[in-house]
Amino acid sequence: MSVLEMKVPSPGESITEVEIATWLVKDGDYVEKDQPIAEVDSDKATLELPAEESGIITLKAEEGDTVQVGQIVCLIDMSAAKPAGGSSEAPKTEEKPAAEAPKPETPKVEEKPAAATTYATGTPSPAAKKVLDERGIDPASVKGTGKDGRITKYDAETAAVPAMGTPATNGSRNVTTTKLSVLRRKLAARLVSVKNETAMLTTFNEVDMSEIFRLRKLYKEEFAAKHGVGLGFMSFFTKAVTRALQLYPDVNASIDGDFKVNYDFCDISIAVSGPKGLMVPVLRNAENMSFRGVEAGIKDLATKVRDGKITVDEMTGGTFTITNGGTFGSMLSTPIINPPQSAILGMHNIIQRPVAVDGKVEIRPMMYLALSYDHRIIDGRESVGFLVAVKEAIDNPVELLLGGDERRGLEL
């Protein structure tokens, strides 16, 4: 018998352990080479674990187990033949049909007589009475599960405590406890550390989306027909951000102990919601991308996140983050910095609001923007100047983002 010991591969640099999130096969199944057999969570992403060879699989770890990189998680018997008919189940020993036996008679269900009501029914035990008295619960509102309907201490401890002036509820009181994934636990730890270890501050502004609306309405069909991707809001904001980062380079920096690290490139992390939570894949050198390049890059990364195909390398790095809470209806928020970055831009929903334009009140599509930044490295002048630069580019995209020629700027 030739048996392969499958070990946990390294998902990326600095990752030493993963968690078995889901087994996609059962113990004893026949698996094909490269068939996904499990989903594993690291502290950066959820990855699929493919079978290294074909054969019958024996699982060596349970769902929820934390396993070290290099640890054996399953065995594959490569000498096992594939079951006939393409079944994924392990071959079973053929059994000869037994002689037909007489059908057994349907057993009669004995009906138990209803428990008679006695002096004990609804009466709390001494321990239960103490608990009920301490909580101010009327024994008449508690159903006893003890002998003859007596109220036990457990009944008293699990009884609902009614709000003042209201009767006890008879509705469902189920509580479900689920272990957080290693990705969610790592994210929680990082977010807490950001709040505790950075001097985070948020500044706000608003942008007029009228020109973006006009451009998208005028060119979205032609843009999609020529480039194969839609013309969305994110390309305008990504280009506005890269322009502003080049004007205010400290917003594109990070802090490393006593040193400030500046980057001459703009790797933009784009927050994308997926089945496993919020992911932040990175657009590399976004400052050099066209509108088509940004839209195609975001579409590709978002698809990988939603299909669980995103890699650790595609999530690593990033010098600045953009997150769009407006897709979920958020009007205003204070986004948390994505370490080791020093700033994050939050977009929000677009609301038709009355605004003053050249001394007159007009209804315009307006959006609030929020910039959270690390005050240890970014001063107020840079943060406010950066956000104003983003606002200027969104308010006037033809001149500042499209070079004064909207068709040429969109490569139409």
C-alpha cells in the first residue's frame, strides 16, 4: 500500500499555523489529484487545500483544529482503485442479499398516562425557591421539570428574568456560541492594537458627485462595450486618491519605530466584502493605471475574494486603503486604519441634498468623505490638504483626472 502524508503548506511568509475551517470531503472518500479537499483559515486569508494525489483519504484533523505549517492533516492511499461509477465514497464490501424475512409487526406504542397533579406540581425545591426569591421571579411563571412537576434549581436558574412591570416571556431564549475564525480573531486583535497604539484622528469633508454622475451616464455603455468592464465610482476615487497622495506624500507613508517610511508608489488597498468578512486586496502601482486598468483590477480582485480564490500575496502590502461603506447605506463613519498604513479614506452613501451653488440653492448628489489618519506621522495640514485635494478632483474630474478631455481620458 502506497500512502501519501499530506502536510499543511506554507500560505505565505510569517504564517506558522492555520485553522481547518471546513473539510470538503469525508473520511474514506476517493479524491482526485488537485481536487479541493479543505478550506483553511490563516490570519490573512482563507485558502483552499488541494489533494496532492488521487486515492482514498483518511482525515487526521477535525474542523476547527489549529494546525502548524508542515503538520500532517490527512493521508491519501494512492494504491486504492477508484470506485466504479465515479462515486466518491470508499468501496464497500459486497454483501449477499439475505433471504426475505417476514415483515415484523409494527410495535404498539404504549401511551403513558398523564402525570397526575400533586402537591409538588409547581412547587419549587428549597434551592430553587432561594434562586427565584433572589431574582424576583414568580414560581407560577416557571414550568417545573422535576418529579411530579416540581421546580428544580436548574428550572429556576434558567428561568427568564422579566423586565420591571412586564410578565415573563414564553418566547425562544436559545443562545448559540460559535468560535471565531483565525482570520476574524487576528483582525480583532489588529483593530484593537490600532486603537491602542496609534494617535488616530478623523477629518471630514463632502463632495459633489454631479460631474461623476454626468460622465457615467454619458459614457458607461460605450466604456463597457470597448473595455469589457463597467465605469464605476471606485476608478474616480482611486485616481483622485493617487493624485492626492503624490501631492501629500506623508499620507502615503508608514511609521517603523523611530523612523518614517515613504513610498514612491501608490499600492491602494480596496476593501471588499466576501463570505469570510471584509478583505483588503491591493492594486499595485495604481498611480500608473488608467480608468480601465483600475476597474478591471478591482473586478478581478473582488471576484477572487467572493470565490475564495484570493492569495496572501494579493492581500499583503498596500500603502493606503479605500473603503466604501456607502454600498451598505452608511452615511457617515470613522474608518479604522489598516496597519502598518497611516491613513484610510471612507466613502459613504450618496444623498440628494440642497446645497448653495453660486448663491442659489440646488439639489445635488452629495457624499460625505472621512479620512482617518495617524497623527504621529501626519499633521493636520497634510490630512486636511489631502482630503481637499480628493474633493477637488471629484468635484472637477474632467480637468484634474481626465486631462481636460473626457473621451481621451477614458480611452474612448
